[in-house]
Amino acid sequence: MSSNPVVAVVGATGAVGREMLKILEQRNYPAREVIALASARSAGSRIEYKDGELTVQELTENSFKGVDLAIFSAGGAASEKFAPLAVQSGCVVVDNSSAWRMDPKVPLVVPEVNPDDLDQHQGIIANPNCSTIQMVVVLKPLHDVGKIKRVVVSTYQAVSGSGQKAVQELENQVKQLFSMQEATSNVYPYQIAFNCLPHIDAFLDNGYTKEEMKMVNETNKIMGDESIRVTATTVRVPVFYGHSESLNIQTETKITSEDARTILAQAPGVRVLDNPSEKIYPMPIIAAGQDETFVGRIREDQSTDNALNMWVVADNIRKGAALNTVQIAEFLLIKDLIRVP
Ligand code: A2P
């Protein structure tokens, strides 16, 4: 397209939508106009953007007239219904829900890993699952050197991954418990304050959760390599912002811990924080508000050959969602792909 795009943020009042607006502003995304869309509940409310405010409009079938690019973070049901309507009106969609991720016609993109998959887009581009994004940013440079055979991952995921209501729920529960009241749970099946829930998204017949299978299937799709075997345990922890992951990575050729540090120090979007003697390692309180994926505690697995353990932390709302989406929007602009083929 010859002029700067008109951009709609769908789900603009949510935890991720607000961050999308912030990042569009911070990175000076050259939008001709930005439109904030949410449900009828929020229509008319105002959100700060640049030097002024945006008035939130209700998302309807007619919302995409004259819009070139829509970035969605309003849940799977809204994406399923409205993303195809947006594409029909000539608008390219970058969708943060899981609705389209495994559709073979839809590129699933992490710009540091597979930006060229954007070239084949047919209107919808999917933003991967938050835990998957921070994992593949670290896996890709190691895969390029040693070819990854297997990954065992356990996650420690912040409540902000479940949206603004979950952030509120953890805050309320902490207050309730300190006031000797019973904790009320609406978002999660059990109290999340001072607890851990080995349950993210629905359970499937194979005993895994949907979140765990997202990490398996999305990793293969993004890395473009079905031979990488991934197994995951995903756990919700009482942290507000920042997902952590323990990774065990087995490679075909040996990568020493020293080599891994060197490779990762040069990898785009990665910051190595790994000096145990000085108590330097990644933590959610360091990653929150930052753009990089932090990696530390890199060490060789002593129980088997050619395997590494490491600890990976990123801001799930930024790199895990809003930032990755805006980075995709930037690549679409650079590659002149803001058009429906
Ligand atoms: P609203 O605030 O009007 O409910 P979060 O993930 O933090 O819960 O945010 C979800 C975002 O998606 C919010 O902006 C919410 O708007 C929006 N949303 C949810 N369902 C719909 C829908 N059916 N149509 C439009 N926006 C929706």
C-alpha cells in the first residue's frame, strides 16, 4: 500500500489490547489513524493514546470499512466471527487468539524465527501462544546450530495471561486472605493466591491441557520442523506479569553450556542473564515491562548426552502477545504485505 495504514485494535480495553496501543505508540507505528474496538459494554469509554484519547467503538460487522490492518485480542469467539468479515472488507488481520493458529492457510509467526512465512498470508496471520513465543525465540538459534531433537518444558505462567479479570482476581484474593476472609474464585477453578494450578485451558482426552498441546503443535509449525518432539506441563502461578519456563533441550550435535551462552547472546530478541555466582538469573520481576526474552541457568544435563537445561522468562503481555503482534504489523509494512491477496 502506498499510504500509511488505518489500524484497528480489537479488544482495545483488555490487558493485551491496552498494551498493543502502548506499543504502537512507543514504536511509533506509522498508522494514519488508530481505531479502538471492544464489546458494547465499553462503547464510548476513552483510552489514552499519544497526546489525546481514543473513543472506544463497539465491534460490529461494519467496523472494518476503510481499515487496512486489524490487530485482534478479544478472545477466540470474537476472532472466529469477525476476522473473516474483516478480511472480506479488504483488511489484513493479525490475531492473538488460538482460533486460526493451526489452520494450514494461516501463517503462525514469531518475527525472530519465521518472518518469511508472512509472504504466503491470505488475510489472517496468527500470533502464537504466549509460552510458545518465548520458547521458540530461544530454541531457533540453538536448532540452527545443533538441530533440536526433543524439548521438555514446564511453565510457570502469570495470571495476566488470563486477562484483566484474572489480574483483579489475584489482587482481590490477596486482600481477602490478609483480611481473614475466604478467597472468591471466578476466573480460576481454585484460589490462585499462594497456590499453583497445574491446569491452563481445558483438559483433553489425552490427559494434556489445550495449553500444553498448543506448545507442542505451535512449536512444530513455527520452527517448520515436525521432527522436533515437545512435551509440556503448564502451570498457573500467583505472579502478575511474566511467564517463566524450565526447558530441557536435547540436540543432535552437542552444544556446550558455554556455546549456548555465546549463541544466545547473539540471538535477536534474547538477553542472557546467567551469572549464578553473582545471583544473576532471569525472574518475572526483571522481565515485566521489557521486550526481550531473558535466559539463564544454562547448564549441561548430566543425566544424558547432548542436552541442556535453562530458565527462560519473558513479559507474557509484551513479547508473549502485544509486542509480537506489533512486530508482525511492522514486518507486514516493510514487506508491503498489508493487502488481502
Ligand atoms: P470489553 O472490555 O468491552 O469486555 P481481557 O483479555 O483482558 O479480558 O480483554 C478482552 C478484550 O476483548 C476486551 O477489550 C473486551 O472488551 C474484548 N471483547 C471480549 N469479547 C468481545 C466481543 N464479543 N466483541 C468485542 N470485544 C470483545
